[in-house]
Amino acid sequence: MNNSVRKITDGAMMVALIGLFLFINRQLAGLLDLYAAWLVPLPMVMYAVKYGWKSALVPFVSVIFLSFIIAGPQTWFYVITACVCGVVYGQGVKSGWNNLRLMLTTMIFTILSNLITTVLFASFFGYDIAMEISEMGKMMTQMSENFNVQLPASLDITGFLKMIFVLSAVLTGVMEGIIVHLLSNFMLKRMKIKVAPPKPLSEIMIPKALAYVCFLLFIASNFTSQLATLPSWATELILIGGVLGALVLVFFGYICCLVYGAVRYHKNVALFVILITFLMLPIMLPLLAIVGFLYVTTDMREKILGR
């Protein structure tokens, strides 16, 4: 088949796939908008990898016009940002970017998209921030009473929840970026397209200084109720820093478990660790955080790999 004909055929197929998604989404009254961030980029990734970003502009414009015909104004934004992300990712793969650069680039797009839709123009996209923060505040107060946990006296709950709301939008963008990266890699490998090899889990590491900072913030966040003299903004920063620090340490605790399972038992223990974590959440999260801290700051990793 002539190359130009093949290019047109592939482009029409990619546009048709996205058009099918938009049609089903319209029939479901926009229910699939949440999945557009990591489903719509995939056809554009495939096309951009094969033919480059300049050729991908043709199906990109076609998808935009199709979304104007089929979808509503809110969906337009999701589709446009997702297609741009797909074209950039595909061109990155074609140019030989490493996995870290590809993932970070994808995360930037998904984080910005989430901040725009859930924070900056939340009302346009159907989010009532004030109502959600109010409901979260009531839930937080009720949980503190049920578990007999004393909230810091200086804590401004509304301001704290606003920061948590923004943080959740950022973390959601991070997760969406990771999903797009993993799905794209999986599809490209199935299509026999060369991609950068993933970095082994045992080589993923952060500086020890960062691990100490995360651990100190994690510990300090558990004692904010005893520090009544702190101003509200300092309490909020410590609590949010503690959440972020705990997430980082839990992530490396999870990696430690995977590496140990692969070395000791020659098995993937990911599902087992996740299941145990959900069943014993109050115990496992602090335990994984401590394991992650030791994994980064001591010679635990070398001892595991030395087996």
C-alpha cells in the first residue's frame, strides 16, 4: 500500500476510534469524561509514533472538529488537552526520549488539565468547591469525634481542605500521567514498536536527604495537635508536608517489598502487598513508611540484592 494512502487510512482509523468514544460518552451524558485523559491520547500516540507530529496534526484537527459536532463544551477541553498530550508523547517516543522524560511530560499535561477543570474553572466543569469543602469538613469533624482524635486548635479546617483539594487534583494528574505512560508502552510493545526499556525497580532511588525530610514531616504531622502555639498556616503546611512525605515513603516501602519478593521468592508479590495493605490499612501504611525510610537511608537495598 502506498505510504500516503496508508497514512490517510491510519489517520481515519484513529479519528474513528476517538469519535466512537465521543459518541458513547454523549449517549452516557458525559459519564466518560473522567476517562478521556488517559483513553483519548492513545490513538494519537500510535499515529504520532509512526508518522511524526507534523502528520499527526491532520487527525488532531479532525478530532477537534468531530468533538465540536458530537460533544459538549466541557468535553472539548478534555479532548483537546488529551490529543495534545498524545501527539507530544508519540513524538517523544519517535525522538528517543527516555521513560522519565516521557512520564514527566505526560504528568505536566494531566496535572495542568486537572487544575484547570477542578480548581480554576471548576464551576464551568460542574464542580462546586465550596459545597465539597463543606462536606469534607463535616466528615473530618465527625471522624475525629468517632476515633477520639483531637484536631490542632490552630488549624483552619477550611483553608486546610482547600489545600488538600488542590493537592488531590495534582496527585490525580500524576496518577493519570502514569496510566497514560503505562498504557502507551503496553500498546507500542504489542505493535512491535521499539520503546525505551523501563528502569528496574531496584534502581529507583531518591537522595537520602529527601527521605529524612519526608520522615521528619511525617513524624511532625502526627504531633500537630500538641503544638497549639503554631500559626494556622504553619500547621497546614506541616500536615500537607506530612501527607506528601508519607506518600513518598510508602511508595519506597512498596518497592522494597516487591524487590524482596522478587529476590527471595522469585515471584511478583504486588497483589499480595496491596491486599494486605487494604485489609490492615491503619497498620500497614505507617509500617510501609518506616520500611521505605530504612530502604532509602540504610544498606537494606544492598543486603536484599546481595541475596
